[in-house]
Amino acid sequence: MSCKDIIIENAKELICKHDFDEITVKMICEKSVISRKAFYTFYHDKYEILDAILIKDFVMEINDLFDKFGRVELNRSIILETLYQRIYDNGEFYRKMIMTDDEYMLEKYLLKYNIELMKKILTGAKIEDKEREYAIYFYASSQVALIRKWILNNYDLSPLQMASYYRKWAVVSMCNCYLPRKVFCK
């Protein structure tokens, strides 16, 4: 495991045991058995580690799936189910982040990555720029709000159920409004 991966894993463990706001770079360094200099070689602060955790947990995999399957697979919920499964598999971490992060950093990062994904999904859609901007924000923020509720409800639905519901509520709407059904939403 690389030094970056060790830092990420130890930061996740600390977040599961402590409030995110209480965690310091010093704590991460001690747990990772590295110097502060080594820490700062890879990360500027603990918030950058949170970003790296999300990228490692699901952003890279979601992007790979999207690049592989594109919009055609939206109706099969593969990408959505993968997102929910990765959050579920790391449930303790995400629950602790939602419960203890007074700055809503997790939601901000989730929104950022969902906006990027929605931009990819709506690429090529015949839609005015301002409407595209608002549609992207609507779909991305609804996804984040749904994830937050699911986490706060202690994962009371399976990842498959979550994907199915979001598909029904949002993806079908997106297809009906913006994407040619015969091409993207069969």
C-alpha cells in the first residue's frame, strides 16, 4: 500500500472514531506513523483527504463505468447501484461524516462530483445553457439529498432499492425531458 493509501485508510479509521471537526493533521500523522512533512507532501489539509477518500471510494469507479457504458446504461441502474453500494460498504465512515461535519464538507464534495457526472450525462442534450445549469444542479442536489436521508436513516434501503427509486424519480425524468429515448434511455 502506498503512503497516500495508508494516510487515507488511517484518516477513515479516525473519522469513524472521532468527529471530523476534532480530527487534526497531527492525529492522522501519528496514526499513519509518518511525519507532518510526509503528510504535506501529499495533502494540504484534512479536507483534501476527504476529497481523496471520495475519489478512491467511488468517483473513479463511477467515471470508469460511465466511460465504459455511457448514458445507454442509465436505465439499468448500474452506475447508480455502484454509487450506493460503495457508500453502503463504507457506511460507518459516511454516517459519521454526515453526523459530525458541521461544515457539510461531505455533501459539498458529493454535490461537486454529482454535478460533474450530470454534466457528462447531459452533454449533447438539446437544452439552453441556463436551463442546463439549473437542471444539472437539480439532479445533482437531489441525489445528494437522497444520499443524506439514506445515511441518516441508517441505510434502511438496499443499494439496489436506492438505485431503483432514484432511477424512477430522476433518471426517467431526465430521459423524458432531455435525452432522446431511442438512443440513451431504452
